[in-house]
Amino acid sequence: MEETSESDSGSAPERSARGTKRKRVTEPRDRDSAGSGSDSSGSPFRRPKAPLMPICTKEDGTVLYGFTDDQDVMDRYHDDMQKYIKKRDGKMINHCTGIVVEVDAFRNSAIILTSTWLFCTKKPLDDWTKKEYATEAKVNVHMLDDSTLECRLMFFSEHYEIAFFEISGDISLKTLSLECNVELGQDVFLLARDTNLNLIYKRDKVQLVDPCEHQQNHYQFLNGPIPQCGTGGGVLDAGGKIVGMLFYKLPLVAFIPSSLILKCSTMWQHFRQLARPQLGLKLRTLAFLDIPRIELMSRKFSISSGLIVGEISAKCDAEKLGIRAGDIIFSCQKEHVSSIVQLEHVLLGVGEEHLQKSNDLSSKVEVEIGVFHVRKRIQRFITLRVGLSDHLEVFHSDDEDAKAEGNTGEEGPAAAACEAKP
């Protein structure tokens, strides 16, 4: 099943990373993606390709690519994206794959899970930057019998980039069950559709890889690749159950585990909103370090699992209370955490408990974390007072302080006038 969205407002560019650090990217999707020139992407009728260049080669022969340091090339890439978007005004926003997760035979309706990428009109490369959505865009579901049904947006999460749509009519669909358990290194299968509704079915393995600095904490990764329209597709276990939903991402194909999707769905069904504490931390998994470094941490500090603090959002409570890059978080709300997905579950649990008390999102909550300060070689339990939000967690770096001051990041999604495609 494939979904398309249309809007008169067009789509905005994936902004180039102007003035930012080079980001780690694995092998490009195709040969034309590499190199520092933008001549191949100068046409406004063809989507510009990211100006990537090789950085190094890993021991297994994998070539790592990153964005070029050539500021002129990055500026041209940004300008080419602007031209490309202007030519798309009044046309389709995006294609995505959808997963049927519920069918109501009595009401002749079904619920489809997909990605917010379907109706995202402003999607910066950095996932921690505010996006814009055409929530009023007309969304069509293309069925396998070549029929088309219009669907209704029920709920979406900016932070987790998931969306639920409802379709109605004379439909005969089968559901795929969401399964909570997915293990690192597990053999899985990728299931998606291309723009011609042809099936994409590949065997893959869950990678022991952390997100890059421009990606949200909660992603897990596969080798892939998939086309962009494969976003919203499923990650299946050997039993045919959905253990995650796919995202076309750089450097690797990403997916969000079904356990988080189910947690968000349950909270929305009960409270009609999400409440997620925003810690302001970019995290990495200690267990993903190479064996000698893990052994060193265990020998020197008696720590063999936890989450490494990569970056801290400027002026957040964690920074004020002395948490620094390199520190290790080993617990949250007195629960041991060894993976980022575990931490996300604990945070959503805090938000759910808050909503059960009929509190709104304007108040703050207390989140206790156990942290080991590597430089001081001391262990502490720190209580953070943080805000709750059902919006994207926006990350502010030190050099953005002046811009960030007074900006709550709570502006509403951009509305767009829409029309049907002939």
C-alpha cells in the first residue's frame, strides 16, 4: 500500500548543514551522490543530491562519506534545493509506504501507520531542527487493485515522525501485527513499496550503530538501502510480525521500534496527546564501543553498560546541574538503562503517569537519572526538572544561544491549501 500527499504550498528544502561539523555518512545510495561538485544537481527539475566526499575506509572495507567542507559547494546545494522546490509548487509533496495495523469490518474502515514525511513540507537535514507539516494536505491511498481512497489524518507525532490515517469504504485488507521485541544483530526483512506499487522485500540485520549527531536518539539501523518512498514500510521478524517502521535516512536506513510506536499509540488513545520529557541530551550506547574501550571502562570505572552523553542542549537543566559530554547515564527513574530505546520507554512512562494525574503539558516533571562523571570519577543521582511536550525536541548548541533565546519551539505546523490530483 502506498500513500501520496498533495498541496498547493509545495515542499521546502532539506537545508544544507551550513557551518556545521562534518557528519558521518556511509556509502552513498549511488555513484552520483559522491564528490564535492553540484553540477549534476543544478537542474531545478531533478532533486539535488547531497555533496558527499569519502572520509576514510573502515577495516571491513566500508567507505565512510561525509558532507564536503567546501562552503561554496554547500551553498550551491542549498540554492539548487530552493530552485527545485519552487518548480514543485502545486504538485505532490511525497510518496510513502503504509502499514495496515487495524481493520474494523463493522465500520468498513482501517487504520494505516506511516511516516510524517508524507506531509512534511519543511524537512531540514538535522532531525533536531523544527519541521513544518501540511496537516490539511489531501492524502490518497493507492490500493493494489489500482483504486485510490482518500484518508483522514487521526494523529501524528513530530518527535517520532509517525502518523496514523483512517480510510473508509468497501475495502478488504489484512493487518500486520506490531511486535515489541527486536534484538541487536537480529535477522529481519524489509517490506515496502516503490512508486509503481512494486514490492520491495529484502533480508537485513539490525546493526550495532548509534545515530549520527544530526539524528534523533531513538532510531535503530539497517544496511538497506530503500528508496525514499519506502519510508513508512515495515521491518518484519522471522514470524512475519512488524518490529519497526522504516525511514529513508542518511547514513543508513533507520527504523523506529514497534514498542515505541505502540507506546505512543496507547498514550494518544487514552489522552489524545503525547507527553515526553525533554532532557536535552544527545546520547550514544556504551555497548557499541569497540571491545578494548569497553574493557577499559569496566576495569577503570566498573561500568560496562549505559548511555554516553554526546552533546548537551545549551542552558538545559542537565547542563546547569553539571552533566558534561562523556559522562555516562546508567539509570533513569531508578531503572537501569543500557539502550536508548529503554530510556525512551522510561521517559514516555513518566509522561503517561503525568497525564494520568490530569496535568497539562505546561508544568514540569522531575526525572531522576544516575550519572557517572568520567572526569571526576564519581557517581551521582541527579533530579532534572524538565518540560513535557508532544512536539519535536529541538536541540540548541552554544552558538545558537542568541537565536534560541525567547524561542520555545512550540509554533504550530504550517497549514496548506490543498487540491485533488486529477
